Amino acid sequence: MQVKKMIMALSILLTSTAYADNWPSKPVTIVVPYPPGGNVDVAARLIAPGLAKAFGKPFIVENKAGAGGMIAGEYVAKSKPDGYTFFMAANGPLLYSPIIFNRDAYRWDRDFEAVTTISMTPMVLQVRPGLPVKTVQELIDYAKQHPGKLNMASPGAGTSNHLMSEMLLAKTGAKWMTVHYKGNSPAITDLLGGQVDFSFDQMSVALPYLKDGKLRPLAVTSQKRLASLPDVPTLTESGIEDAVAYTFTGLMAPKGTPADILEKISAAATEVLKDPAIIERFETLGAEAHSTTPEAFKAYLKKEDERWVPIIKKAGISVN
């Protein structure tokens, strides 16, 4: 019986290896959990041409927005683990949304295979120009003087942007209303139009508007000041402790996807992200091109999970 099991295991291994050797034989889909134009979508569209060139098959970006990114996440989690469907994940859709929406549709460590990070992006706390505040402390003071009057634009419940806002509320005792949108693009559109007052947004999305003076930056969430906004302090410099945060983007595959395919994608993405033009493009957008091995990405996700999920649960953050 033991010999039979060993033969079966060897057969499965050889079949999987042969399958990976022939991969890809058709177009590959990268599923984005937000509408076109946001941080996660931009990252997917920057790497897709390079991956297509590396493997000789199209890499198609498909947007499936909604439910804090869970529509896309669940779609990929339930997809066949054959190397033809990948999830362009970010903190919110991958780690937080299942908890905040109270839906056990998937778990990052149960239903996905980590492939590689793509980018690391700090956020910026930004306000509409007409709001009479120029520092983080002035924003906090204004919110306390006008409790509930300010509206904060969130690209979705459970996103890093939303959690940074909740963290700031908890640390300062200020009060404002949170308006959730289906992605960065509609959120920043309303911020530019004055329908909402401020937001935390990824630098890759916000930088052009900040450079043009259409929005005013108050602070960044990076460890140190950014070269693209040298005069803008960090949240830590602004008096908010433990406020360093980045939004990652990264590729995840359905659980059971052959390891050889994961390694091939990771290695190819690493080469794509070494391209000076890609590096410059990410830097121009305020992000850092950043690849990892599947093992390193999994370890990073574990640390992020351990940092933020207890905060979500303790604060009782939920859309239900």
C-alpha cells in the first residue's frame, strides 16, 4: 500500500511538472479588485506587457470591482489552479475585507498561493484646497471643533486608506464621516470636486494632483520624507506615533497552482521590475517597484496580518 501511494505521488508530481513545462499555452488573466485608474490597476497594467513578452502569451488585465475587493478575490480563489488566473492583490482585498465584511469567502493563507510583490506605495493625507487646514494638527483641531462635519473619502471599506483614517480617529479622538467608494478613482474625483474634504491616498494616484496644486498634502505615511514631496512631513513627524504604512500590490494564485509556475512568474516579474523604464514609471507615480520570492511574500503577508487584523477586530470595523 505504501509503495502504491509513493507511485501515485510521483505520478502527480511528474504530471504537474510536465504541465508547468508547457505553461502558458493561452492568455493569462490578472484580475484587479478595483476599477481602472487606481493604484492596484496601474501596477497590473505596468507589469502585464513585460510578462506577456517574457512568456509569449497575452497577460490580460480584468477589473472586477466591488465588496471591498472581495468579488475579485473570491473569483480568483475559486478559479482553476492552472496558472491562467491571478489576483492582483492589495492589503485591503486580501487581508482585511473578509473580516470587515464578515464573509469567510477566502483567506489569504488558506485559499491562495503567494507569488510576488509588485510595488510598495506610501500614502499621503491630502485635503481639498478650500479646507482651511495646512497641517495634520490643524485638521485634527478642525475636526474636533466641527465634529462629524468633515467627510473622508475612502476607496472602500477595509482598504489601507480606510484603516489609516480609523487609526487616526482612534489616536486623536477626532470625529469625521467616512464616505466609501468603489476604488481610488471615484473617490479622488469627488475630492477634486469638493464633495468630500480629505482622504488618505496612494502616492501613485495622488502625486499628479498634488504637483498641480489641485490637492494639498499634509503628511505622508512613509518611514522618512519622500523625494517627490520633500517639504511634506511624515505622520510620525506630525506627532502621530506608529503611523508608518505602505500599500503593497502583489500577485496571488489560487491554492494548488503548481509551484513551478509560481516560481516562473516570480522570476519573470523580478526581471520586469528591474527595467529602468518600469522603475522610473513607478517612481514617477510615487511607488517603489519591489519583487519578492513566493516564500518572502508569504512571510510579509503573515506580518501584515498580525499587525492589522487585531486592530480591525478590536475597533469592531465592519460594513454589516
